[in-house]
Amino acid sequence: MPHLKAGDTIAVLALSSSMHGCNEEVRGYAERRLTQEFGLNVVYGTNARATGPRNVVPVGLRVDDLHNAFADPNIAAIIMFRGGYHLNDILPYVDWDLVRQNWKPFIGYSDATAFQLALYARTSLMSFSGPMFTNFGELKLFEYSMEYFRGCLFEDGPYRIEASEEWHDDPWPANQDDRMPIPNPGPFNESGNTTLQMFVRRLEALTQRPDFSGVRAVVIGRFQKLGVKDIHTCVFDEELIACIREREDVFRGRIVIANANTGHAAPYATYPIGGIVRVASVQGKPVIEVLEHDRGQ
């Protein structure tokens, strides 16, 4: 059964950056798109516009909003307002029993990953990497993101994550009219604003985890412009290929796919964290197929 349907209510929570001082034009457009395109009712956390140091809602108020959203039977899903740096502040105070007993889709990426991984570790329940509320305020180049948001959350059954024809990584709230899409040169590690050296360092750290022996595939998202030599050249080039091949002893027998539509460079595929995904290479072409995206255990 699909997770969402027209008429459901989705709660927007500011668990990282506050909504205080947000771009009201973008917020209004995002709300209209969710209501008009998906038929959702949009509500906001009671404390979403509160603020404090670093333009972050105080910890106790963020925890209250999170608990209230999970406990409210009228709320069908939770979506992050936007990312930031401080969601992990709230993790020691989360009532995981309340969350487990009142599970509902939790949607976001970037800083949201902290809660999503903690949710899976503490409850074995699923969440969803996908666009945040502010992303729905993108006037252009958002069709791909909406397609996968709908396919994952409003429909059931398996679906494939195909490569977008183009991508972009620009300060779109500042200039919605002159966005410049970049042709996709290729065909999920969550990492933004990084360099090749830092990425490889983090990848190496992952390979040294005791549970990496159970990993059968590695899917790498698209780098942002900071890690790109030329905006028309994807950073997954000969240098990264060389880094992977250098550690052939680690990656032998594992499928490695890069330039997937995940991370900070848009558009965004929505997929389950804690779901079942088939990753394969068929005649040299990558295949990413989401097989199960129900709630989890």
C-alpha cells in the first residue's frame, strides 16, 4: 500500500536550520506545489520559526516538534524544511519508543541523514532520502524530482532509478529564471561541498568498518561544483576511477556506480533508507532498482 495519498497531511519540521527569515516566495511556492500537484495538506511545526544561536531552533523545541508530529494521528508524513548542520543535537533526546509505535515516512537528505540512520539503527524502520520542503520551491528543472517522490511515496511496487538527462548545482533561490542545466555525462554516499581527496578519505574509512564485508555494491552520488574542475565535467573522472582501481583488493567483486541522482546536486531521486534495492551491471550499464519500500520491521 502506498505511504501517501491525496488528502493526507504532511508536517514541515525545522530540525536543522530554522524557518526564521526564510524566503517566503520560495516557501509559498513549495507549499502550493505540494498541495496542487500531490493533494497534500501542509502544516508546520509549532516551533519551526523559533531561533537562537546559529539560526537554529533550540534543542528542546525541535524535540517537541518531532515528538508531536510522530504522535499526531492526523499527520501522515514528516518532511525536513531544509538542511543545515545541527540535527544531531536532538538525537540523545528522541523517544524512540514513541517513534516506533507511531511510524510514518520521514523525508529529507543532507543533515536529515543523521536522524535517518539513527532511526534505522534504533528501530530497524525505514525513512526516505528525497527532496526537502524548500526544494519544492524550485520553479524549474524539478520534474525528475517530483517523478521519483511520487513513485516512492504515492505508489507501491518496484521502480528503477534512471539517470537524469541533466543536472544542476546553482544558488537557485537567488535567481530562479536563469538556471543553467548541465548535461549528464554518465549513467548513494551522502556528501556535499567536498573535494576528491576528502571523498576518497571518507570512502576509505567506510571500507575499514567491520561490517563492510557485507557490502556488495557502492553507489556514489553526484559531486557539487566545488569538486568539479569544469562545470560540464563530472568529477567522477579518471582520477576517481584510478582511486577505486588502486584499491582493487577492497572493491573486487563489488559493483561501483557513480553519478547517481542523490546528494546535494539536483535533481533528486527519492529512495528508502532501510529498503531493499537491486544494484547490478547489465552489459556494462548500471541498474538501480528499488524492490521494497514499505515501512520496515
